[in-house]
Amino acid sequence: MRTLPGHMVRLSAQGHATFSLPRPDHGSKIQQNALRLFWEEIEERYGVARREGSRGQGGQILIAVTPARYRDEDQNFRLRTEGEGDQWTLHLEAVGDRGVLYGLCEILDHVERLEGDLFLPVLSGEFIPDIKRRGTERHWGPTFRTEEGVQANLDLIKMMARQRANVALWNDNWVLPGWYPYLSMRHFPDIERPDEQGILQANKGRLNRIIEEGNAWGIDFFLSCTEFNVPQDLIAQRPDMFSFLPNNFLWPTMSPGDTVPRSNHYLINHLANAPVLRLEHPDTWAFFRAKIREMAEDCPGLAGIELWTGEAMEVWMCHVPEGDRRTAGDWFLRMYEEALAALDSAGRQDAELIARTFIHHPMRDRVYDDLLGQIPDRVHMLHKSQVEDYYRFDEANRLAGYLVPGREWVEVDTQGEYRGGWTGWFNNASRFNLERMREYYGRGVDKFVCRIRGVELHGSPGLNLPAQSFMDDRVGLLSPDGMKSELFFRACWDLDTTVEAVWKLWSRRRGWPEEMFEVIALAEEAYERAFYIERALINGPHSRFSQSIDDYEWRFTFPYIHYRNYGPRRKLGILEPTEENVQRVVAEKDVALACIRRMQEITEACREALPEDDYLVLIKTFAFMLQMTRVMQKHLAMYFRFRAMCMLKAGEAFERMAQALPAAIEELKTEAEGLRAHSAELADQSLMILDEIQPFLERREQAGASADFGFSHTMGTCFGRYDLNPEG
């Protein structure tokens, strides 16, 4: 037997465990799962055969459990190591069942393989998480409604428990169909559906298996729900509950400080001419309560529901009688009260309601100022951090720590919906996310969820866009860029941790050499320089290309409107239409290209030390990122020149931009062809905007120089559209 390293104890020799782990008496499901997880990781990850029973030669881990005295104490634990050499005892003194699980996870985190054998540092100390409630939210697969999907969800729950998550805010699909695959609507007879084939019952049975498995791993399960997603049969059976005005949702909106109305792009694109529920109709609320009551009755393992108040028929969009002066905030309070009443009618007075503050109201978060001091005690408020992913200079969410202190959650997007995640970029915002989590914690927020939204890296075998069709959080946790999710969970446990400390733990398990840490750091710089202009997102949604003039203009003007009207954290200057500013935009993309090339160089240098599969995926992904950034550079430079033409009056500067634009278009086409080898879909998408710009140039050429003086200002505050028919 080899000499024992200093300050470490031995766990194995020659492929066999040299320690025992007796089972605690009267172990609960959580404790049983914790022990099973521990031995599975020792056996499957390290190939070490277990040893059971009482202590003989070697060490032992002893578990003692004391009951928790108050909520959230049941996850604390102490570790204390006695003995030396190969004879040692590690005491795990846990408070509650989850304390056992998290204590064993802490031990597993420190296991090291040295010359083929397993060792453990001498562990001692008290462990109490900074973030008491932590987990994930999701509105995508794997599905709850098939046996294969159930097994995938059970696997994901186990993976979350290994990360010490204790909350799941889940649904397996987006706004529609919502809960309807489970609902008989027995509490709203007008649209009650007989379950003659047992499909609804079978779906609920599968869902309950998932909920129960979550509970067996110490995870509180909240079923996510949108408030007013409406089945077609309700519209057909009860038209009296709806308003059918021909232009519902199409009214122009005004933000504070606006001098003219502006259209709401979200409403136009998603909800045009849809019927809306009448809030004054009592059956609107009976319908709303019926859904929640049925699910609360039939899924008793739920800890509560998460009420998603955006991207459906939002309550403030619904019909109210003329002269009704209740505010959007008043209707939100009504919605919370009705949801709680539904839970109470199901006998679930203990269930909690987690309500989102993410809405599309033109007043944005100012709506919630009316709710201060009025939100019921069982209602928690969850703040989305997406605006911070749009604009990196934005301060942390204004409402957090202010709206309902002690009952607030913050969502962190670890996957990077707007950082390349949906197109398979290797991205990482670990430093930024860690800074923001610390800021929120300083405001009193001790509840966090993350969006993993797993999408395979672009270099993965079989990746197929669009990403929305195959999101799976298991992919995100296991991905070569999975350290970003690892950091979220580590920071939830200890906000004093560092990116470097998490990297050491993650890279040791992944088998990555130390030199690859620079790739992690460069990834954060690469996406910001690629997708942003001066830290304001400007390329298309979901890490893609803007496909129209309106799409680009929304991104150019929204930050200006947002920060002008809301006491700007940083005043946004509008980039003037000059060649110097075009070059500034181009230069920022050059920085991104340099970062990605350096990531390629490091990965090539580490080829022999990296797992082969990781190396192949990374190299292919970086090649894709490099070409996509080249297209972004040409795309934005081309559009900025076109935009400059539309802002300038006829003259020398106008002519310079006009003469440079055709060449810029050709450069974009050339780079787009290079992207086609990686993604035909993205290549085609990058050229769609030319369908609007090239006809403009053709008409200008046909009209002659006299048309250069014609302008109208129809594109928003910052943009004057070039008008080829000034007399019309």
C-alpha cells in the first residue's frame, strides 16, 4: 500500500473501498436515496467496489441525524474527522433528512483519485447554505406524459439533488397546452371532458410519480401555470365570457416620457385579434380557480404552484367595463387571491404561490409599486433577470428586496438564451452571474432558481436547430460548458466561493487540464463582444440574426426608451451615422474573433490532456462560433450603413454611406456562405433582411438623386426612414 498523502484519508485500494458506511436506523426515502447516490458515484464514476457493514480495517463514515427545529434548518450538517493514517472516522452530523443528502454530496465533492486510489481531505466544519431555497425553473421537455419522459425527469431530479437543489418550478411545455393534458375541468362543468379512455388519469399518474420522486430527493415541486391560457372549447361554449373587439391587443402603448404612441411588438406578433376574457364576468374567475383546484386535489405532493404572468393572455390585457378605474396592480392582487382561494378549496392551505413579476405591460415593473404592503403572506414574488442579459450595464432588478422582503426569488439564466445558448455556443457568464447573486443576497434575497434550458453545443453529434425542439436540462448539466450551471449551485451554497474554486472542482471531475480555465474566461468576453454593441444586445432574439428592419430597430430603440424613461442607470447615447462609428462596431467584433481564436489555440494545445469527445465537440463548436461572429460583423456593419443613409440628409456623408453599402452587402453574402457549412438555417436567416434592403436600393437607383431629399420619421425616436415617394 502506497504512502498516504498528508492531511488525507484513504477511501480505496486496488479498486476496493477501504471504508464502511453503515445505514442509519429508520432511514427515510431521502436518506435511502442519499446512500444509494453515494455508492453509485463511488462505483460508477471511479470503478470502486463498495464495502458494507461494521468497521474492520480502514475508515468509516458515521451518520447521526437530529430533527430540524424550523424551516430550512433541515439541510444543515457538520463534518468532523477523527483518527489518522488508514484508520479514521468521519462523523456526519445532519439536521434533518436533507442534511444527510447534502452532507454526503459534500464528501463526494472532495473525493480525489491519486495514482489509481481514492482519497479524501480531512474534512471538518459546519455547513449552512447561504441560499435556503434553490433550484431550477423550466417550461420545456422532457415531457411528463410518456414513460420515457417520466424516466428522463426522474434522472433529472437525481442530477438536481446531486447539485443540492431543493426546489423545482416545472412544467413540460410552454403557454399552451399548459395543464390541459391533465384537466377534466370537473369544477367548470361547461367544458368538462369525460376521460373515457383514461388518458387524463394516466397523465396525472405519471406527473404524480415525478412529483413524488422530487419529494423523495428533498425537492419541493411547484407546478408552473400560466393564468389565462384558454382552450378553444371555452370560446365556443361560453362566448359571453369574452370580448371580441376586432383590434384587441393592437392598441398603441405609451411609456412615461413618450410624446407619441408606439406599437407594442410583442402584442402585435403574438396576440393580434384574439378574444380576451372579461374580468368583470364571475365565470372568468370560476374558470381560473377550477384549473388550480383540480390540480391541487389530484396532485397532493405539490408544494404549491408557480404563476407565470407573462406571454399568455396577461391579466392586464383582459376586458374591463368602461369607467372601471382599477389598475393592473389591482388585477394582479385579485389573481393572487383567486389562486389562493382555489388552493384552499382543495384543502391546501399550506400550499404556496410563487408569482412572476415578468410582464409585457408598457409601465413594466412600475405596475408593482401599487402592490406594496398588499401582497398576501402565502404569495412569493419571483423576479426575472432577462433585462440584465439584454443590457450588461443595467443594474440589478429594481424590485428585488423591495417588493415583499423575505418572500422574493430571483431567476438566473445560466444557459444563456441571449448569449448564444440557443444556437449551441460555448458561453459562460459565471463572473457576471456571481456578482449579481451577491448583490441580490445583499438586499435580503435568499431564494434563487436558474434556467438551464439545456441545448447541446453546436459541435455535438446530431445537433439540429431550432433548439426549442430539443431542450433538455440534463444536456446542460452534462455539457462541456456545464461549469456555468455548476457555479450557480455552488454559489447558492456558499456565496463566498469564486469562479476559480468552482473550476477546480468541476475540471477535476471532467478531466480537463488547468490551461483550459482561460477558455472559460474568454467565453464570457467572446459572447459579449459578438452579440452586443457596447454591452447592449443588438443581434436577433435567441442568439440569432435580426431578420427585418423592424427587428433591428426595436433593438436599437428599446434601450434608449427604457433608460430615458426610467431614471437611466447609464444614459444611452445614440450612435451617430458616421464611418467612425461603423468601425467601432466592427472593431468590437474583432475582439470577439480574437477571443474565439485564442480558445481554439488553447484547446488544440490541450488535445492530448482533454477527453477525446470533449475535444472534438469544442473544436467544431469554436469553428462555428468564429464563422457566426464573422457574419454578425458583416451583418451589423451592413445594416449600420443602411441605417446611416436613412438618418442622413443628402450630401457628402450620405453619398459615402450609399457607395459603401453594396460592397457591405456582398461581404455579408460571402460570409453567410461560409456559415452554411455549419448551419444552413442560420445562413439563410442572416440574409433575410436583404429582402427589405435591396429593393430599397433598387428603387433609389431608379428614382435618381432628386429622391435623396425625401425623408419621413416613422421608425421611432432614433430612426428616420428613407422615403422614396416624398410627394405621395
